[in-house]
Amino acid sequence: MSRADDLAAKAARLKAKQAGAAAAPAAPVEQRKKVVLADTVRVTVDLPPTQHRELKAWAAAAAEELGRARVTNQDIMKALLARMFADSTLADQIITDLSKSQ
């Protein structure tokens, strides 16, 4: 079979498929339910080296103040996000910061 024959056969299959889809009654559209994920979602953040050093230094100081062996980046992000979601003033300040950085 030549390339032209292959293309003609493919076109005929596509045309038949489209004709069959047009003739078939449309299936009812189901409403999607919101699904709450049970698993956690990983988030990765790229930081400039200076911010990374500042974050590590802050985490070490926080661990010392709390009497813990360490405070992880994850601990910090969870606390920051919880505070941002609960405090509309903080959320507005972050929006302002984001608008300035764009």
C-alpha cells in the first residue's frame, strides 16, 4: 500500500467516525463532583541562594527558640499558609507584594 493509499484510508476512517458521532445522540453531561484529595501534594520552590541562606538561618533560630532540634521548610510553609488563609490583612499584603514583583 502506498502512502497515498494510507492517507486515503485514514481520511475515510476519520470521516466515518465523524459521521457516526454526529448521528449518535449526545450523552448527558454529568456534573463533576468535587473530590477532596486524601493524599498530600508536594510543592517545590526555587529560591535564590541568599534567600535560601536566610531561610535556613531563620529556621535554625526558630528551632533554638522553640527548643527543637530543627524547624523544617515544610513546617515554616505550613505555618505561613495557615496564617495567610486566616488573616485577610496578611493576605492583602501578600497580594500587594505580588503585584509589585510582577
